[in-house]
Amino acid sequence: MSDLDEELLRNKLDELRLEHRDLDDVIHRFHMTGAMEQMQLQRLKKRKLRLKELIVKIENQLIPDILA
């Protein structure tokens, strides 16, 4: 992987982590106040899960393969 590719992945990883953290805050606030419909809350939780999956995928791409 080139340095540029790695830098792009790291930038994307930072963006995804920030969005994931923001969603976590939103979900927590709305869960505590009950100001959101259950369907909206489920959509946010699904989006958060998809973000987490993308984060793990990118992290795995950035970790060098030990067996290589």
C-alpha cells in the first residue's frame, strides 16, 4: 500500500470515527429524553453499526498482515 493510500484510509477512518461518536451522542441524548420515535432511533443505531463495520474494515486494511 502506498503512503498516499494509507493517508487516505487514515483520513477516512478519522471521519468515520467522528461520525460514529456523534451518532452515539445523538442516540444517547434522544434515548434519555425520549424525544425520538422508535423507528428513527433504530435507523440511527443501524447507521452506527454500519459505520463500526466500516471502521473495522479500514483498520484491518491498515494493520500489516503478520503472516505476510
